[in-house]
Amino acid sequence: GEGNYDRFAADMADALQEIRVEYDTMAQQKIQEAEAFYKAQIDTLSSTVNVNHKKLEDATAKIRKYRAEVEALKKEKREFKTLNTKIQNQLQEAESSRHAQSEKYEGTISVLEGNLARLRE
């Protein structure tokens, strides 16, 4: 019986060793699959983050460009407003000057008409 027991124990030890090797192989395979899966997930997320970061940088650059354009247009508007005010002032001065000249000419005409009327008498 003891020989049978030794053979049985050896067979059991071999079977356990086989199961252990198979289990280790399966565990290693599962670990590699999990690592590959998570690496793929990280790569995908990393790629998405990079794309979104690029989009954000592009949007930020556009905002800066538009802000600069708006500032340039505001400056141009202020310059036009200043120029408009200056032209309006010059127009008022010209109008006042023309009015003063007109009154002066009317006065001169009145004097000349008076002189002419006296000469005709």
C-alpha cells in the first residue's frame, strides 16, 4: 500500500504542479491583457487630451486675435470721433466767419448805397 501511496502522492504533486503552472500562465496572460487594455485606454485619453489642448490653444489664439482686432477698431473709432469733432468745430468756425463776413459786406453795401443815394440828390 505504501508504494501506491507514494505513487499517488507523486501523481498529486505532478497534477498540482501542472495546475500551478497553468494557473500562473493564465494569471500572467490576464495581467498582460489588463495592462494592454489600460495602456490603450490611457493612450486614447492622452490623445483626446492632446487634441483638446490643441483646440484650446487654437481658440485662445483666436480670442487674442479678435481682442486685438476689437481694440484696433475701438482706437480707430476714437480717432474718427476726434476727427469728426475737429471737422465740426472747423465747420462752425467757417460758418461763424462766413456770417461775420456777410454782415461786414452788408454794412459796406449799406454805406455805399447811402453814398450813392446822396450823390443822386
